[in-house]
Amino acid sequence: MSRVLVTGSTDGLGRAAADALLSDGHDVVAHARNEERAMALDTLAARGARIVVGDLTDRDAVRRITDELNAAEPLDAVIHNAGVWSGRPVMPVNVAAPYLLTALLRGPRRHVYLSSGSHFGGHPSLSGVDWRGATAGSYADSKLFVTALACAVARLRPGVPSNAVDPGWVPTRMGGPSAPDDLELGHRTQEWLATSDEPEALTTGGYWYHRQRQQPHRAVHDEAFQDRLLRALAEETGTAL
């Protein structure tokens, strides 16, 4: 049994992952943005899930979540699922929050970051990026950045498997009802990477789609770009990885 934090688990892929992990006998920490959204997690809580609440656009809230989790039983894995498609929260939620959680949480032995095929349209430039979300951010850029973050963590923490997953374009609230990919397949890879002892699941630095390792944007494995990204996030948050 593993203890797994799933961010953004009130609906969509996060909810599906949390539900499946509970059904498989794992210990789940589910996350909601606010108390109102947390009401959607009552059925998971009734099955034993622990609930943490905090708005990932608010860095103080992210730090409070990490303090709360660090004071509890250690996590085995984190599925960095929370994400937004458009608007001002894009960079704070899709990049800054998973960076801070990675830097501040003690003990997780695995990290799984939600990427997207959209990352191929991202630009590997950090010039003018608004990490605080005063202006709308680029979803494609954010997914390129978080995929590079996953591979940077794999490089800097060789004993901690760190991978990125493209779940496909699935019919969630974000993806819309006409999305063509399979919702069930969309959450299984991250669960497998977070909990399985199969040799492939214990590899690191991968970009995965439906349990198949794929070749990401060439910037993802560019160590110079990774280092620039980490420096920018460290300076912006005041927290080094």
C-alpha cells in the first residue's frame, strides 16, 4: 500500500485517479481548492481518504498544505494533477505550485507530473513569464515547463522516480464532452507510475502516454534549459529545489 497525494482531485482525471487508488487499497490524500469544492470529496473521505484544502494560485496556501502534510504520515508519491486550461491561474497552478510542492514536501519517493501533448507547442523561453498570474498564461508553455521540471527532478534526485504523463485529450470538464481520448486510460498511467513495482514504472525522467514512453519536446531534456527554469522558479518563489 502506498500513500499518495493527488492534487486537483475534486473532478476529472484527479478524481478518477483518487477513486481508483482507493479501490486498489492505497492510502489517498485528496486535494480541493476551497472548502466548497471539498464537499465533492465527501464520498472519498467516507472511504478513508484524507482531505487537504488550499488554493494553488496562493503560495502561502501551498506552503500551508506542505506544512500540514509534512506533519503527518510521510507520502510515498505525489500525482501533480491540478491544472487549468486558460487565464491568469495557468502559470501559478500548472508550474509554480508543483515546483513548490516538490521543493517543500519531505519524503515522497515518486513524483508524477501531468503534462499534455500541447507541450509540443510550447516555447522554451522564460523571458517575460508571469509566474504570479497577473496576466493570462500560455497553457502550452506551462506544460512544456512542467515536463522539463519532471526531468530536472529526475536528474537532480536520481533515487526518486520522476515522470511526466500526457493523459490524452479526455472528456473532462477541461477537455470538454467531445474530447476523443479514453478517460479510463487517461488516469491509469499516473497511478501505475505512482505505485507499481514493475521495473518500467520505477524508471525516471520519462514522458508517458498510455504506459508507453514517448519522445517529448527537445527542450525537455536540455539541461541548460532545465537549470534556467529552476533558477527562475527559485528566484520567484524564494525556495530552491
